[in-house]
Amino acid sequence: MRYFPDAKDPTPMKLKKLPALPALPVPSRPVKAAAAATMLAAGLVAGAAAPASAQSAAPGLPDLSNVTSSQIIDDLGRPTPQVQRAVTDFASQPWVPPQVRDALLAAVGFTAGKGQTGGPALPTNGPAFRQGYWPTVSLNCMGPGLHSTGSVIAVPGPANSPQPAPKAGESTFVFTALGTGAAEKQQGQMNVYWVNVGSLRSGVTPLGNNGINPTGPATLSGVASTGPGPVLAVVDGAVKTGGKSCRFAPVALTATVK
């Protein structure tokens, strides 16, 4: 191929042939399945069905593309039995790492009533509350192979319990590390990151030891001045109990504050 850069310059210039681009590697089957599972999980959290163009599930994974939001969580924000089965099937895939499988199965067992018990007592005439979208897990919190499942609730005010009791325009968040001993008095590693999506007000509320379950399991709480409106919150951090710090994966929840 010849090219004349200047019409007044009759001297031709040869262009060098560019080297061929290397072929991109094709993702392996486990990588494809993991990516599909990640997108599926994002759809579950958002409470939306997958579009028609994305309905083909990866091999070994259930097709939940036509699942409605009412089939994903119940009135308390907990996963329905259908979602529990789907997550169990996903955790049972041979390519899922053991630590991920243990965390998923522990969370499913908790929501199904087969896991640890001993959270803060909820009286039958107690205040309305919202539970986290999914329990969280701290692996090896109580020793090798002994995992703690974390449960979080939000109690919008006004309410007389739990402590600290929330007033109007406030919400109390309670986090319990099931199966553990008493919480240490000094905490400071567990926080609630929240935003009022109605007013765009936001903040960070630390959770501390306020005397809930003084003999265990470790339970932390804190009150947030969110103002009235729908609140989206993420609880993240660690609980100090038994001379160690147990780190929990983040968990999200929503609540409507009056």
C-alpha cells in the first residue's frame, strides 16, 4: 500500500503492517457461572426481575428471571423459601469456595430457623421492626469452624424499646452476633451507614454495648436521627466478644421512619 502525504511530494511512503492483536482468552465455565450468579444476586437485592435478554441461566444455577419482588422477601424483609432453595443450590456448586459455601449455608440455615438462636427477645406486643435483607456471617468467630451468624433489625420511632429507645424521626439499629458470649463494654468497630432517600439526609451511627443481652449473645445497638421518611442503611464492621474481634460482612436493610 502506498500513500502520498503531500500532493507536491511525489516520493511515496510505505506503511508498516501492524502486528495482529492477540486473541482474548475465553472465560472458563466456572467464571461464566460466577458472573451470572453475581448478576443474579444483584437482581435479588434490587427486587427486580432480569430482562428477557438475560434469562438464560448459567449451568447449574436456577432461573429466577421471572421471580417477582413478593417472591423474594417477606413482610419482614427476609428471603422467601424459594430464594433460600436457590441460594442453597448455588452454594452446592463444586466450584464455589468452601468459605463462601459455609457463609451462604449458615445464612440460609438462620433464615429457615435451622441455625443458631438466642437473639434479643422480641415481645409479642413489641414495636414494629424491619430485619436485614440477609443475615451476615463471621467465619471462625468462636473458634476454628465455629461461625457466628449476625442478625440486624431497625426499629423506627417512636418506641419504648430496644435501648436506646428511638423518638419520632429516629430509628434504633440492633445487631446480634448469634452463638457468641457477652459483648465487651468497649466496642467502636460496628457502624450503620444510612441515608434518608426522601430528604437526602445521611449519617454514620456507631453501635455500642447498651446492655441488651448482658450475658450473651453479643448485641450492639445505636439510635440514628434519620428524620422522617424511607431510610436505606448498611451495617458493617466487627463485634468485640470473648477477647477477640469478629468481623461481619456488610448487610443492608430499609425502614420507614415517622
